[in-house]
Amino acid sequence: MPELAADLFTRADNTDLGTAWDVQTGRARFGIVTNAAVPSVLDGDCGENYNGVTWPDNQYSEGIIGSLSGFATDAGIGTMVRASASAHTCYWCATNAASGVDTVLGKFIAGVFTQLGTADAGFVTGDTIYLEVQGSTLLVKKNGVTVIGPITDTSIASGRAGILYSSTIGAASLASWAGGDFAGGGLTTEYVAPVYDLMKSGGMIGRQYV
């Protein structure tokens, strides 16, 4: 699964993620707080898609959870795939720290939400939440283990990978993000910390940086 783009969010606090990120239509933006991507509001939906590469139709989007609290189904922090650059359309997954059903897979089509699957996955800070789409098949994974899917849906054929927040919970952030494909290709990386710092922290080992 070649990685096409990544962001460690290791930069100065800002209300904007940077030029490689576009705010998703119909959602509020993310910002940088203490080297993490944080929703600009916790009582509203936020989302950004990555514009720095040309995304293949088959793609994945994954993030390491920086902070998390619980509230209700269909709320939380996560990722999205096949996100439109001009409409409130995407597949997305999100998780929170509620007891019971805490993780959801869904889609927006021109702003209309449909839930596709749920799980009691038990995500905590430091876990990786991963969403992939290949053809018409979607999977959500926690630390490499499938928790939702395979789910079949043919509504969205293409788009960008990105990150997402669905309201409302008390705390949510992503410590890092990466997206890629399943066929090969190059890699671009935004805002990458020095390799020494990555090795020292035990993160992102084995990836290429340019």
C-alpha cells in the first residue's frame, strides 16, 4: 500500500492546516494546536481534504488519534476517502470514546448523510483509524484489524483523501495523517519532522520522505 501523502502536523499553532489542505464543502476547518490537527469547533462538523497529489479512485486514509472523548453514535474524529473538491460528498469513518457503539462508517451525498455500518471498537489515544475504498468495497480498521466491513456501496466513484470530525464530543484530534493507494507510485510529504526526531519518538519508521 504505497503512501502518497502524509502530514505529521508538527508546526506552529495555526487556525489553518496549510495550502495543501482544502476545507471540505459544508464543513468547518481544522487547525494546528500543539502539533496535532484539531477541529475548529466541537459543536459542528469539520473536514479537510488533501490537494497535494492526484488521488487514484482506490485509496486509503488513516490517522493516529491524538485525543478522544465520548458522546454518541455518528460523532468523533476520523478520516475520509473519495471526498469531492466542490461538494459535501465523501465516504467517512469516525470514532469516539463512548461505551458501546463508538465507531461509524457513513457517506455524504450532496450533504445528505447515510450510515453504512457501526462497531464497538474501543478506540483510544494512540490508535490508528483507517478507511479504505477499493472499487465499491469499504473497510474500517483499528490498528490494522477490520472493525467495519467489507461494506459495498457504489455511490461515490472518485475524490480525495482527508480528515474529518463529526460533532459533538468533548475532545478530538489527530496526531498524524497519511493517505495512499494500492497500485504503486510516488510519495509527497507535507511538513515532515527530521528523521532523527521521528526515530527518537518511535514513529513513522520505514517511510520515505522527500
